[in-house]
Amino acid sequence: MTNLHESDSKSINNSKKTVRQKKSAPNTDCPGVLSRPRFSLRTHILLMFILLSSLSISLVVGSAIAINHIQKKFSFFQISEKYLFDIVQARRWEKNYFLYGTNLEDAAQSANNAKIILSDNLEKVTIILSPEETATVMQHLDKYRELLQELTVLEKNRIKNTEKKHEIETSLREHGAEMVKLAAALVHNEQNSINAMLKLIQRIPVYILAVVLLLTTFLVCFFVKRLIKPLKLLVESTQKIAKGDFSPIPPMCKYRGEFTTVELAINQMIQELQLREVAMVESHKLRAIGTLTAGVAHELNNPLNNIMLTAHAMLEDHKDLSEDELLEMINDLINEADRSRKIIRNLLDFAREGESISEPVDLGVLINETIKLAQNQIKVTGAKIETQIQTHLPQIRGDKQQLKQVFLNLILNALDAVKKDGTIKISLKQADNPGFLSVQVEDNGCGIPAYILPNIFDPFFTTKGPGKGTGLGLSVSHGIVTIHGGQISIESEEGKYSRFTVILPALHVPADLKSHNHSSRWMDMLTGG
Ligand code: ADP
């Protein structure tokens, strides 16, 4: 017992040391994480906000500019209409003068007004009409005004030069007609330009809507991809962890961000889980050792009694005994001591502290050794053990202690389930799945009700009373079998039987075993990776 206590505290100290070492691991284990460029979700959202805000601001500014432009166009349209009006008015007064001899001054006044309008808005007119046309307009208007001036002078001096008047009238008509034509063109062009602008403004909301829709769709898709991909990886990783694969999860994003923190936290959790798994295996093993120790003590009684009796007989009768009889008794003593040593060695072997060792294992031998470990419990229960171990099977690779723990759990559970005359059948054979060996532990005990079957591999699930069951046996066994690249399954019928089947990969691993679901960690050990 003292030895067990010492090994207990050693194991606890070791676990603590490992925990401490592993706790600092995530920072040192993931140097790649720190070298990844930083691009967090916060930056994403900020960029998206800036982009959408810039778009909205440009739209508002664009609309303001367009409205302002239209306003200017409209006011210039009014000016060009006024110009046309003055030109037309000048021509009307000019006609009146030639018909009735009136309104010559009015005609000059209207022509002057037109000239003022044109001079004030020359730049804009040049944009609407071409510079050449603008120059022509100016020439016609100046000529028209000159002719009106000449006519006014003739009129003031009362000169009755009919020929000159007629010449002026013809020129006035020519320039006047040109002026009206160009003024009408100015109004017409400006009107067309306003109409085109209004049409454009009508279409702008449609364009804006299309751009906003496209941009939003792109941003949403981009954002969803950036969120969904790591989340999907996260789900896959947690499913892998649930299946017992504790390899660190791969990077979820190219960039360093919020998901990197999640990734580091999960990898740290994986390390913690690994430690807990080891602690769970240890704690359950300690409990099994407790159970077995009582049996071993009982088991040791027989050889020790025999040794005692033989030694007493030798002490009392050694003078009367022949040399041959003495030799026989000494041999008995050696045999009994050897039997005791084997019993103790078997228990010590199971209780041995240490790292998980992967070595070739003969499952047949291992099963027989495990049955010996449980020998006393078997005797106490009075159950019958039937073994069917196929010979010439390939070895497997694994940790002997851990595998013994699996089969011991199954045998102890079967012993708990059967009555006095129950039978436990233990068989080893080639599994249906090529490259795998199959171990079955079947009992004709109480069986397992269908409604609790899905829970029996859960940690701490037990139907046994307080102090009797821990609910760790099957969960620990499941973990051990999984990391050995195998599977454990159960078939049972309440009141009739329970059959546990453990499938483990043989040492000559077929190529397709590498793709086996849960075996990655163990496969690395098998292949020396
Ligand atoms: P424990 O034995 O400490 O309860 P286990 O994880 O080994 O924990 O088993 C969980 C439960 O599964 C048991 O409480 C029992 O109800 C059921 N069980 C396991 N093996 C058998 C069996 N051979 N026959 C009937 N029930 C079983």
C-alpha cells in the first residue's frame, strides 16, 4: 500500500508538472499565429462601414451637385428665352417702323437689351452654341444694331434717301432673320440639354439602387464567407474532438483576428482535455487496483499458507525426513513463493506508473493475463469463464497496460452483471473488417435496457449504487480503444445478454487504415510519424 501511495503522489506531481508545461504551450506552440497578418472582424466591419459611408456621402454630394447644375441650367434657360424675346421684339418694332414709321427707338432698345444679355452670358452661350456660332451671333447682333443706328440718324436728320433706306431694310431683315434663328437654336439647345439632364436624374436612383444592391451583396457574401468558413471548421474540429481526436486544430483564417483567439483557446482546451483524459484513465485504474488488491490478498493466502505449513513441517520433522523428502519440500517452498511472486508481479505490472508505451502486443497472451488479474473476483462470483482464443493471429501495436485496463473493465462489468451460475465468454478472432482483430466479452447477465444503451459510454454514467460504480469504466475504455485506432461497440438485450466487441488494427496495417476516422494520433505512433 505504501508503494501505491508513493506512486500516487508521484503520478499527481507528474500530472501537475505536465499541466504546468502544457499551460504555457499555446503561446509557444503556435509561432505561426503571430506571424499571420492582422485583419480582425472589427477591421472588416470598420472597412465596410467606411465603404458604405463613403458611398452614401458621394451619392448625397453627387445629387446636390446635379440639382445645383439643373438649377443653373434652368436659370440660363430663362435668360436665353429673354434674349430670344428681346430679339423677336426688336424685329417686331423694326417691322412696325417700315410699315407705319413707328417704334424705331423701341427696336434699338430691344436690340441693346439683347446685346447686354449676350455679353453678360457669353461664356455660357459659347458652351451651348459653338464658339464660331457665338461669334456669328455677335456679328449679326452688332450689325443689326449698327443698321438701326444708321436708320435713326437718317430719321433724325429727316433725310429722305429711299434707296439707302431700302438697302438698310434688306440688311436688317437678313441679320434679323439670322439673329432669330440663332436665338431659337440657343433656346432649343438649352431645352434639350435640360431634358437630357432630367432624364439622367430620373435614371440615377435606378443606377444607385443597382450599385448599392451589388455592393451590399458582395459585402454580405464576403462577410458571410469570412464568418461561415471558420465556423464550419470550428464545428468540424469540435466533432473531431468529440470523437477523441485531440490533434490541434488547423488555422481557421489566413489572418490574425478574433478567430485566432478562438483557435488558441480550443487548442488549449484540447491540451487540457488530453490531460483530463490521462487523469481519468489513472483514476479509474486506481479504483480497479483497489478492487483487485482485495482479491490479490486473498489469492496470496493459499501459497503463503502452504509455505507456512511446509516450513513448520520442515522445522519440526527435519531430523526424521529423508534427503529426498527435504528436497521435495524445498521445491514446494520455491514453487509456492514463485506463485506468490507471479501474482504480485501481475498486479504490479498493471499498476505500473509511466508513459504510454507503444509496443507489439499478443492479444491472446494479454487477455489471459487480464483474466488472471480478475481471477479472485471470478472465484467470488462463481461465474464460469469460457475463452476461445484463435492462435496464429498477427500482433497489434499498443500500450499493454491500457489495453489490459479495457478488458479488465469489460470482465469486471460482466462479473457484476451475471448471477452465480453465469457464464462469461471471451473470444479473440480475426475481425470481419480486414486488418483488424476482434475481442468479444459476452455475458448472460442482466443485460442493458435499450433506453440507457446510448448513454453507457458517457463519463460518470452508472446504474450501480453509490460506492459501487464510478461510471468511468466504459468511457475510459472507449477513449483507450479510440486512440489505438479501434472501435468498441455493444449489443445487449435486457435480462438476456450483453456483448461488447472491441476491434483493434493488426500490426501489419493495411494501407487504407490510414484513412480510418479516429486513428490519426495512434497511426502517427504506429508509423513513427
Ligand atoms: P460502472 O461500472 O462504474 O458503473 P461503466 O462505465 O463501466 O461504469 O459502466 C456504465 C454502466 O453500463 C454500468 O453502470 C452498467 O449499467 C452498464 N453496463 C456495463 N457493462 C454491463 C454489462 N456487461 N451488463 C449490464 N450492464 C452493463
